[in-house]
Amino acid sequence: MFYRIYAIKFGSQPTSKLAAAFFTESLEKDGDRLPILTAEILFDAEGSIILQVRCASVNDMNKFTRYGDALIEQLRHSFTCKVEKYSTISVFKYERQNAPVAL
């Protein structure tokens, strides 16, 4: 799996909440037409958010990157923020599976 990660520092919780709402609305509106498998927005107490998007291929990730970078530029028109961008691949992922319970 391929991931595009945006770490965005705003400096205050109210500002990061507004930015998280902006990303949520954008991804809900455009998610079905984007080449992504999952998207997750993480919020911390320091006034930062992390947007993590998972894609099936590097080509899909590159397509999303153009969309994601455009969202960041829109955000910068309204807010002062520091952005770090990462393109990564998954080397290990553990997800607990819910086991059926026998009665």
C-alpha cells in the first residue's frame, strides 16, 4: 500500500478544528471520484492535524497528491500553517480481526 501523509501545524485547536472540517467536507464530497482506498484525519491537542490517505498504487497516490496539494493551497489562503508532506509505502500493518464468539 502507498500513503500520502500531510502533517499540518496551525498552533491552536480552534484553527485546526476548522481545517479538519474543511478536509472532511472536501473528502466526503470528492472521495468517490478520487483514487483512494482510505482517508483518515488525526487531530492532536497541540493544534495540529495529520491527513493520511491510502492508495493501491503509486500511480493512484500521484493522482491524489495533485488533489491533496491543491487542498493545502486552498487552506493556506485562509490560515497560517506549516505543512510537511510525505509519500510512503507500508512495510507492516497489523489489524486485529474480530473473532466470532461461540455461544
